[in-house]
Amino acid sequence: MSERALHPDTLAVHLGLEPDGVTGAIAPPIHLSTTFERAADGSYPLGYVYSRSANPTRDALERALALLHGAPAAAVFASGSAAASAVFRSLPAGSHVVVPRDMYHGVRVLLREVLAPAGLRLSEVDQRDLGAIEAALGERTRLVWIETPSNPMLHVTDVEGVVALARRHADRLLAAGALTPDERVLVALDATWTPPTWADPVALGVDLAVHATTKYLAGHSDVLGGAVIEARPSEAFARVRALQQVEGAVPSPFECWLTLRGLRTLPHRLRAQAANAGAVARFLAQHPAVAAVHYPGLTEHPGSEVAARQMRAAGGMLAFQLAGGEVAAMRVAAAVRLWRRGTSLGGVESLIEHRASVEPEGTATPRDLLRLSLGIEHADDLIDDLAQALERGAQA
């Protein structure tokens, strides 16, 4: 049976974790060396020169991520932000990109404050509206960046619809001579909130998928990392790889090893997290202190049908707004006992966060909104803690 034919539960356990050829160790070694010995003739017969360009532990993680996605290749970075930056900076000079209006604030800051001043042209649109995306496409558009479900409002974008728009626009540009046969209008998906097995970016047709491996893939809130997955072979990925190797924004061997270890339990963690998110969302949707729940697994969510079509599960993230406004939201966050108040997501512990407080001044995130990252605790305990926090928040 080939590796690609195996069930994701089995792949996650075994990818990149072959027994060590020297000792037979089941747990793979961590190759900490930054440099590797030349042969007497000056060659490198084992293929490794210097760890900025390649390292055996990093190679193992990249192989595992590529095979887990059913993709040709992957390049890992020191953080999700570094991975995203490499994608944007791989574009030709003067390129125009279309990004979502509701998106992770760290990428928005990167775009507005670093890349736009350096010449990248930027359009922010409501990507729930394919017409708005199409209207934003121009002669210099070289990338549409999708984030779905979006952070923090959980807007859902039709990925296959965007891919079709990008392909048609590329055909028009090619016919007009504004695009060479070697160029594309790329579609990149921030897949941090939709790791395997919740979604399949290769099947959805995107060119690149980007992860903050810090989150679900590593899964234990103890390692930073990012990855760019080559969903379809392209020159764009070759440029991403070149940036990775030349600039050296790479994770250390230990961070790669920790991420590999996290991958082994990924499918099991995701099942528990999605189940918990659904249970908590249903509880919140019926609570009188809650004004709105944002979770695509609820049938009343405006993106539920699209999410059901392109996701195998509705995910482990949700947000809700309090009827009592920002004051009530802050009181509820302060009153939890089991949930941890913290930024980030995707770990085994459940987190609650008043999102607007950690975003830049002028953020569009509602002040009455709390964002939840579901862990793997028992759903009854999580709901009981939210129930008492909501009661105390209403009484204060």
C-alpha cells in the first residue's frame, strides 16, 4: 500500500518518522548540526552543506507536510507570518494582490505597513462576495489571498469560485498580452484554520496553501512555525523556496522535531476540537446573554452551505457577541475558570480572547466579541464553565 493511499490517521503517525538508520531508534533524532562534512574531493556526498539551506530534521517535516496534503512539496519557516511574507514577496515587482477585508491582523499589518510601502499594490474586499473579488482584479493582479473561515468573524469564502475567477482572469490577461505564458494569477489559501483533515486545498484547486504550524499542526502551544504547501507545481513556489534558503527564516531542528511530534496526533485532536466547537456553538446560540454566534457549523450561519461543500468539518474556532456589549464581554472573559485567556489557537487547551484588545487601534473587530479556540477537554466541562461565566457577567 502506498503512503498516499493510507488513511490520514495512519499517515500522520508515520510520515517523517522512519526508524533511524544508524541506531534503529523509533523516535527520530534531532540533527542540530549547522554544518556538514565534505568528502576529500570537496563534494557533499550526503547532500547537506549548511542548515540554512537544508537540514535532515527540517527535510523530514517538509516531506511529512507535503505527503499529508497530497502535495508535491512544502517549505517550512520560522513562523506563519514569515511563510505569508515569503508568498507575497515572491511576486513580481509592482504586483497587485486581492485580500480579504476580514483577516488575521498580523498579515494585514505586514501588508499595509511593510509590503505596500515597498511597492505591493493591495485591494481589501469582502470575499464572501465573488463579484467584489472579480471587480478588484486588474492588469497587475498576480495573487488572490483567501482566508476562510476568516479571523475573527468566520466569514466563509467560496474557494473553488475564487479559483475559477483567477483562471478566467489569467486567460483574459494572456489574451491581451498583459501576462506571459509562464505567469499565473495565483490563488493562495491561508489554511491555518483548516488543516488536514478538515479541508483539502489541493482538491479545491489553489496554487499555494499557507499554515501557521504553531497552531493546529504542532498543536501544543509550545513551538512557532509556518509552512507554504505547493498545492500545484509553479514557479511561485520555487521563488518561495529560494527566499527560504537565502534569507534563512527557518525553524530550528528542535522546532521541526516538535512539529513532527505534534502531527502524529493531528487527526485525533481535530476530531475532538470540531466536536467541542459544535457543542459549544449550539449552547451559545440558545443563551439569552449572547447576541450572535459566528460558526459555520450552525445552519443559520450565512456561509454554512459553502463551508459544508469545501470542509469536512466546521472547524474548532468560533466567535460570539454579547448582548451586554463590551463590558459584558470583558466580564465573561474574566470569569472563566477552565478556559485560558490567551492569544493563539489550535492547542489542546481551550482559549478565550477579547479579540479587539490585541488588534491595532481602529480595528473593525466588534468590541463585544469573544473568540474561542476549542481544545480537547470534555465538552460538558467547557460548557459548564461558560455558563457560569455568562451568568456572572450578566449579574456584575
